Amino acid sequence: MRKSRADGFLEFAAARTGPLYRSACLLTSGDTHLAEDLTQETLGRMYALWGRVNRIGNPAAYAQTVLVRTFLSHQRRRSATERPLGELPDRAPDDGGDPALRIALLDALAGLAPKDRAVVVLRYWEDRSIEETADALHVSSAAVRTRSVRALTRLRERLGGSITEFAAR
């Protein structure tokens, strides 16, 4: 019995680590080290309750919710405001995407409040419904709609005309 529990979790972790990490990168505005930590903590919490997984209707969605809650609790810590200074190291492009666009979008996301950022990631990156997002963040559907409008307005203000210049390329 114990072996099958571990095997089941390893299969789940192998399938969900990539999507969780990508979401964590967006939540942390590109801080890959923090994204790795959040992903690892999420998987650790999922393993702790893996024996009760049959009570969870959708473990992948639950893991996403755990990730967002872990991110939000990290943002409430005093040390969450510390940011390293300096330039980003040179990296080879991994997918042929436009690095200037990626940096502009990550900078714009970093300018949002943590809950607004979580709403944008869940609603528009993870393609969750308003109700699913509200449930994940423990807020009302109206709060999700309000935060969505506010966050998208701030993103448009921060990106200004630069996003259309990137899209025209």
C-alpha cells in the first residue's frame, strides 16, 4: 500500500511540476529561484495529504490552489520585499521567443499587487473561471472581477504602447 502511494505521487509530481513551475514563475515575476522554492513547497504539501487524494476531486487544480496560497503567504512575509540588485545574467534564448517582450511583461506583472497578480495568472494564464479563481483565493466572485479589471488596467498603463510595438514584430 505504501509503495503504491509513493508511486502515485511520483507520477503526479512528474506530470505537474512543469505547469506548477511555469505558474510560479509568472507569480514571482520571473524570479526562478523563488518559483522553484514555491513549486517544491507545493509538492511537499501535496505529498503530506496524498493519502487523502481520493477526497480531492481534481488534484491538479488543488495543487495550483496550494501554489497560489503558498505564494500569497510568502508575499506577506517581511523578507518578501527584498530584491537583489544587478543585471540579469546572459542566457541563451530557450524557445525563440522575444526576450524584450518577456521582460516587459514580467516587469509589468511585478508592478501588480500580489493578489492582483495571482488573479491575472489564474484567470488568464491558467484559464480558470471566475468562480474557480475566487475559490482558490478565498474571495468572492465580485472581488475576482474587480481585481481582474483593476489588474488589466494597470498592466495596460504600465505597458502603454510598448505592447503593440512588440506584437507588430
